[in-house]
Amino acid sequence: MKASQFFISTLKEAPADAEVVSHKLMTRAGLIKKLGAGIYNYMPMGLRVIRKVEAIVREEMNRAGAVELTMPVVQPAELWQETGRFEKMGPELLRIQDRHGRDFVVQPTSEEVITDIARQELKSYKQLPKNFYQIQTKFRDERRPRFGLMRGREFIMKDAYSFDRDQASAKASYQVMAQAYRRIFDRFGLTYRAVAADSGAIGGDLSEEFQVIAATGEDAIVYCPKSDYAANMEKAEALAPAGPRGAATQALTKMATPGKSTCADVAELLGVPLATTVKSLVLATDETNEAGEIVKTQVWLLLLRGDHDMNEIKVGKVPGLAGFRFATLGEIEDHFGCKPGYLGPIGLKKPLKIVADREVALMADWICGANEVDFHTTGVNWGRDLPEPDAVADLRNVVAGDRSPDGKGELAIERGIEVGHVFYLGTKYSKDMNATFLGDDGRPAFFEMGCYGIGVTRLPAAAIEQNHDERGIIWPDAIAPFTVVVCPVGMDRSEAVKATAEQLYADLLAAGVDVILDDRGERPGAMFADWELIGVPHRVTIGDKSLKDGVVEYQHRRDPAATKVAVADILAHVKGRMAV
């Protein structure tokens, strides 16, 4: 490709609504152009990146035995009504009607459609296992689209769905996909982690997120530098605290704490470590009848150490707490006789269920609210001052420095951007849609399913968040819009420069290198600024002065300065640097 034939449109300034680095640089480099809120044109330079991402994904999916198809962007609502998602999903599901008043959705995902295909086409266990995938446009009606392609409304995804005869073979299919994803992300040339993720209401442990490491990432990734343990914050656990509980050494004492309603304020006032305080979180669960009316409410008190935060996913898995909500102010005052900020488990007005985090269950001489405004209680001990809790569970988010659950070191936390997810579905969709096949015993059985997604258009944004500097983007070779740019200086004035540039360009093309020749006649400063902003990883500069010495200049986008290379050696030099 020659730059004069291509479309290059760079900007000196980012638009005012661009908040994160990737949004700013993708817009300035001319990769995307905003059309509406969360909706972007993929400009020629950006589309080249997307196509390279798709090609790697497609090659590895095919290699793993998946079969490509394409499902419609607009799907009949009937299938979504079979699973109940037409009603259950919120306004992020874009619902539309055709001219006949029939309901449709603009797909954010395609479990229903692929399950419908399977129940029609896969009749026997002899046809299994099968894995279908597509690379297709999706739409999610985000309330507040932001961050460019990181959280747009229209986006491209690769989604795959496996169908198996039983759990054992489904788990084998899952592992095939998990390994394929590792090959895919290895080829992208990005620093990433595969982390264990919560599998939600379906249960089980087969769920992994693939996170590109970036300081601006929205997700917290927990890992152990000395082992293979890694999980997202929702799933992460620390090593269970070792007992026994310490003996009581303090008397139970009511202390005045005027205006100090947080654990941090109380600890500072009393001159004690925050870890000696206990926070009270009040939740409620409702029992409803068939009409959806609340017939019974159970109030719960959760106790966590003052320096810890509640993990809602873990709390929802405590027996009895599924579907919990935070208690109302009326419910709190009814059970504690006090407003929030001074709550504790001693002296309750009404009984409730107490669940202690496993750290709190082993604490002695702790501090909590006294159920009276401006007062807290110190020297609290289980058994002596209040009964043992109704339940003990892991309720909290881990913190850096916690012991890894495998006992091999301390946990560390870094930020990441989720760009892929592999997930074992089980029979959730096949049962909802009565999708069965005939097993080897001649009886119908529900498909065991898995789903596997990669954010194709999100991935370039994540790559930029990880790879950039003050001058612009720094693409990994595998997904750069062009791998090499040849920059002739004064090409229109020097036959030697023109001939050398065109010969190198032809040689690189013949060697299978994705190269662009900048024949626009731009000044060197403007030309270099464009390619540094766009982020092409390898640059060769050809000028009259250097040619007289028989050399050209090579510079990788990360190199602090250019390197002089003999004209005869430049092709081998570039190919050698590309292999690094």
C-alpha cells in the first residue's frame, strides 16, 4: 500500500468527549470516527487492525475444530421469550417491532438462536461434540456509552457455542477453547492474564476471563506472583485464617465516639488499628407468593473487619442470602433502634441472623457500634458478650498482601480490561428451549453447552491502553494496521531516494511484510509525527545524506533513537526485528 492511495486522517487534538487514552488516540490517529453516542465508523486504518484481530481469532478457532457460521443481528423475539430473557433483560436489550407489529431484538449475544439451530440440526449423539462460532456485529443499549470502543453500543464480537452429550465431554470442549484462547492472546502480543471468574447462578468453577493488563483497566485482577493462582476480584479468595481465636483480654466497655460514624474515624479517635474494628452491614431477603407479593422478610447482619469491603457475589452464595437486598432505614431502626453508623450485634431490639466473615469469627477484643448514636463498644468477644454467629463465611474482597489460597505466597492486585470470556453453560438454554438429542441409550437428553466470547473491537482499544506513550500508539506487530512504514525524505527531489524507497517497498512486499510507503511528500517532522501517532512498529527512513554513506535509518516505535543500517542489509534487519 502507498500512502497516497490510502486514507490517512490524523488530528492534533482529541475530541472533548474522549476520556481514556485509547479513545483519544484512536480518534486522533484516524482509526475511528464518531457517528452517534457509542456508535463509530471504523475508518480504513482502524479496520485494518480489526481485520487482523479477526484473522488471528478465525485461524485459532478453526484450528480448535470450531465451525464458522453467521447469525442475524436482528432476531425474532419468540426465541428470547422461550428463555425468558426478552422480559428479564433490562433496557440494554434493544427491542424493536417490524411493520406488522412483531417483536424483534437487536442481538447483544446469540445463545437463543444457536440453541434453536442445534435443536433442529443436531439429532444424535453421533453428531457431537460440535462448536459453532461467528464474528458478528452486536448491539447493547448502554445507558451511558463511554470510552470509545471500550464501552460502545455497537461492537463486533466473536462468540462461540459448544454442544456436548454429557458434562465430561462438555468440560473437555471447554478446555479446548480455554487453550485456544491462550494461543489467540499469545499471538496478539499483549500482556494478559487468564483469571478464574464467578460463574453466577449456573454454579461450578468453569469460567475464565481474559484480561489485558492496563493501569486504566476497570477490573481488579488478583494473582499470586509465586504461583499460577489468578482470579477476578469477584471470585478471588485468600487463604482461610488459622485459629484458634485469641482469648479475651479486655472488658466490654461503652465508649463515647461523638460524630464518628465510620470505622476509620472510630479507630483514629481511639488510637487503635482499623483492623480491630468491625463494620455492620444490614441486608434483607424477601419471600414472595405466586403473585409476587412479599409474605415474609428476613433481616441479616453481616460483620466484616473495618478495613475490609463486602463482596456481593460471595455474600449472595451464603445459604439463605441469594437475591438479598440492603435493608431499608425502617427495617434497620426496627431491629437496632438506631440509625446506621453506630450499629452492632449487642443489644438488638429484634432478633436477626448474624453472619460473620471468617476473619471476624476469629477476632477477640473487637470494636463495633453500640446501637446508640455517638457510642461504640470496645472489648467485644464471641461467647462471652454475644452468642457465636449463625454462620461464618468468606464475605470480603481480598486485599494485596493476603495469603494466596494455594499457600504459595502473597496476593497482588493489578488492573485489567476484560477482552475474552470462556464459560460453561450446562443445560440452562437447552432446557429452557427443550433442545435435545438422542443419546446412545435411545433416550432424549439435553445438550450440555459452553459459550466463549472475544471482544473484537474492544481488543484494539485495550491494546492501546497497554501500549502507548506521549507520541501515540505502539502496536504489537500482529495487529498493527501496517507492520512497517518506509519514510523517504525528499522523494520528489531525489531519484536515489525514490529508487531506494520503492525497491525496499517491493522487497518487503515480496517477503510477505505488511508495508506502507509514505509517498505523500510530507515534511519529515509531520511524516514522523503521523506514523508515531498511528503506532506502526517499524520505520525505515531514507534520505539523500544517509544514502551517500550507503545507509538508511531503522527505528522501532519503542527505540529511543534510530539505528544506521547498510542499504544491502536493511531487509534482513527489519525481518530480524520483526521476529523479536
